[in-house]
Amino acid sequence: GMQTFVADLYWLSAIQYIGSNALGAEYKEYLATMLELVTDLSPHFTYPYQIGLLLLPDFNERYETINKITQRKHVNEALKLGKKGIEKNCDMDKLNKIRDFYDLNKLYSDKSLSEGCTDAIIPYYLAYVSYWNNNDPVEASYWYRVAGTHKEAPKGAQLMSAIMQGKTGNREKAIIMFLSLGEAFDPNPNGICRQLTTELKNILIPAFEKGAKLTPDFLKEVEKLRAEAKKELKENQDEIERTDISAYCSSYLDKSTRELNLQYIQDGDLKYFEKYQKHATDAEELFDKKFIEFVPKDYQRPSSDNYEIIYYYNEEIKGWDFKMGKYSLQ
């Protein structure tokens, strides 16, 4: 009948153990075992799950000497502990429904799916470890969605769920998620952000449903709409809640159209791969070798130094991505 009290004593011992072995992160050797014991005795005490997810997978080569196998072991320990926290502190029926939910506007407005866990930080940290330490964007997107249904969760969780979905290569879902975010964050049901994102969704979703081939003309039309929308947003800023950067609609318009551009480039790269048995370096190479008809350009590109959004094959995620930079062929 004293399990919670004993768990508190063990938790204090774990904190002391971390502090006395902080140099070189030697505490990682037994940290997972200690946190498992604490959470066995007090499964609804959520802070040990958070600490395990933060400390176990982290690695700093400047002062840690552990090898790759041991690093992998600690990542697996963190994931196991995080999922244990989910099992003990979440409504699994809600979480199962969230897994197949990709319209974020509907998800975040559906009160029956909100507050699926007693602690939003556990799925938030679990999402981080899933992607950055385990290279699993599908799981990361899912856990960010779970975290995003909580009022106290970092607002970045909702944005990251869409970004991670794009990392899976499932561009259509990523685009829908970004545009849904634009709708969800506009506090005015008739607000300019909702109008613009809905207009873009009305163009893109029917095209997705029909399996329409992406063409330069289609992409240029979408880009034109985005440019006009961003101009209109700039002229109507007072209509949009701007207390947080994640509420600013234009960023979602940017990200959704860039995912569309990535899909077009990825389609060209499939043909490139068939011929050369390797992926192209970037969009300029695909264009130079006539596998795509044009290179999508971000209209915000500064004309002075050609520093712009570039589309490239990211070896780390084994897929197409974008970043700021310069094309090597220019």
C-alpha cells in the first residue's frame, strides 16, 4: 500500500544518480532500469517518462564516448519507456482513431478526440525521438497529432505533424494537413485565412482524387494563387490572429505548395532512377537532363544572389526535400 511513496524515494535516487554521473553521461547505463522501476510502482507519475525520452536518446560526441550499438540501445530504451507512458496514461480508443486522421482542421475541432492522454508532453517527446533518433516520420507524425489535440501541448506539435507527414513521401496527405492547419488557426470562421486555404484545397483535393498528372501549367497556376493569397494576407493582417508564428497562415500556404512541387519533382526522379539506377542530386539536374519540364521557383527568391528554396534528394531521409541554398548547376 506504499507503492507511490516508494516510487518517490526511487525517483529521488534517480535524480541524484543523474546528477552525480552527469560528466560524460555515465548515468545512461542504468537510467532506463531505474525509470522502469519507478513507473512500475507509480505508472501515472509522468515526469520519469519525460526525462527518459529527453535524456536516453540524446548524444553529444564532444563528451560521450559510447559506440553506435550502445547509442541504439538507449534510443530503444527511450521508445519503450515512452510507449509504456502512453499505454498507462492515454485513452487508447481515442489514439487509435487519431492514427487515421489527416484532416487536422476536423481533428483539432473534434472534442471527442481531444485530451487523449493525461500528459501531452509524453507523445510530444515520443514524436521527437521517433523521427530524430529513430528516422520514423510516420510514427513521428502520428505522435505529433496526438500531442496536438491537447490545449497545453506546444503549438509546434500541430505543425510538426504535417511536416513529418511530408517526410514520408505521402505528399497529398501532407498538403491537406498544412491547408487544414491554415483553416484551424484562423479564429474567424469567415476569416481571410480560411477563405484562402479552402480555395486552394478546392483546387488540389479534386485533382488528387482524380489522380491528375502534375503539369508545369498546373503548378504555375497553384503558385500564382499562392502569391496572390500571400499578398492579400499581408494587406489584411488585422483579420488574422498573430499571437504566435504558427497562427500565421502564409507559412502553411508556402509549405503546402512546396510539397506539391516535391511531388512533381519526385515523379521525374522515378524516371531518372529507372534510367540511371540512382537518384538525381536536385531539381536542376532533372531539368538539365529533361526529366522535368521546369524547376519550381519560390517566388520569394532574392534576385541578387540566387539564394532560394532548392529542391534536392535528401540522403538522410531517402527522399526529396527542400532547403534554402543555391543549385550547383547555376
